[in-house]
Amino acid sequence: MRKNNLSKLWLVSVLAVSTATMATGQNGVSEPKIAEMIFWTPNVIISPSSKQVDKGTREFSIQHGFGLLSGGEKTLFGLDDPANIRFGLDWGLKEWFSVGVGRSKYAKTYDVRAKARFRSNSQLMVNIFSNVGVETLSDGRSFTQRLSYFSGVILSRKLSEKLFVQMMPGWSHFNLVEKNELPGGVVEEEVNDHVVVGVSARYQLKRRASLLVDFLPALGARSDGSNNVMSVGVDLKTGGHVFQLFVLTSQWITPQHAISRSRRSISDRDFGFGFSIHRTFW
């Protein structure tokens, strides 16, 4: 990782954890239900959220990302284009700790993740999230060269009875990156590390419907041709299910891939449609 990225991540993380520590008067999970209110699913859309899977329960998720809406009727607004899909399962091992596994279509990526609630009170939640991904395409790379990682500190807060926000300083890393020469002699090069400060929000429209915003801007150096990830959608809660409908600027679903390899531009309005289904099992 480049030194300027390390410095930015260190500064943001220290400030975030220090603020959370001063704002929270106690450890543990004194009021875990507040955390469940902030977000309804373990992911906002792309970003991991403050929601923990309850102890003794499992949450199964199916996440989809389709092609560009700008394809119009010819591609049925992107639905005819190749789609990415991730199947995931998270287990609540403790009230404050969960683990999960998933598999994404793009690059045939498997991921293992964990989330721990660090502090909580009636207003502010602090979680630590980390995952490891491995791409399994047959392309000659060694196992270690296929690995990627994402880690973040999740700070979430209830601002009012309807508005809930989250900030997430985070870091993504790929063990091996590519350097490609494009037509015209242009060379595009990926970087191993990205530092981000994700910002997310949920606004409750009705008892079982909410508006979601999820933004993952990178700080400093980034892979050539990549762009910040923006998602806007709605949560619809029905019993043990939560359905999410959204538009987003990435077809990648795991955070490190979305941050490093999303080529769609917010300024060009290169959005695609996506949806997720989350089901809780007791």
C-alpha cells in the first residue's frame, strides 16, 4: 500500500474509533435492538451494515446486479445483459459476532466474512467487518495471487425516528493486480490498495418500507478506469423477508471488487438495476 493511503486510513480510523469510544458509555450489546433498527439487512446495498445476525439464526441472501438501464428496450433496460449474482449465508454465533460465506458469479469468487459489534448504546453503534475473497477462474494464478481482502470500521447512528446514517472508513487489497494495454497505446493499471470512507443512510418511509443510499468514494490513488460506487434503492420488509430494489454503478457485489473494478460513472448516469432477497431462519 502506498504511504499516503496508509496515512489517510490510519487517520480516519483513529478519529472514527475515538469519536465512537467517547460517545458510547459502555461496552457490549446493551441495546442491540437499536442496531437492528438502523439497517434491516447485513448489507446496506454494497457496503456492510451495522446489523448483526442474531445468535442462533441464519440469514440467506441472493444479490443481483444487471446491465445498464441506458440499454433501453433493446436490452430490456439491462436485464438481457450478463448479470452478476451472489448467494450468501450468515450465521449469528453470538449476539455480537457473526460469520458468513458467499459465492459470486463474476470471477467465480468465494468469500468468507466476519462482523463483530464493538460498542453500542441507544444512539451509536460500532462494528468491525472483514472479509477474504478468492477468485477461482482457471487462469494460471497461484492461490495467494487470487486472494483479496476488505476491512472496515462501521459507525452507525440514529438521527431521528426515521433517519439512520452510517460512516465506514475501510481498506481493500488485492494480492495481484493487472496492467493492460488498450487500443491506441493507452495503458491501464490497477493498484493493490484502495482507501474508502463509505457513507450510507436509511430513511423510513413507512413501517415496512425505507429509502436507501449507499456511497463508497475512494481516497487517493485508485485503479485506472475505475469509479466511485453509488447505489440508491428501497427496502421492503415482509415478515421474515427483506426485499431490496435499487440502481447502482457497479455489477460487482463484494466490496473490494466494487471499489477497485467498477467502471460505471455517476456523472454519466451509468446506472444498472439490481435487487436482493434476504431471508432469516431461526
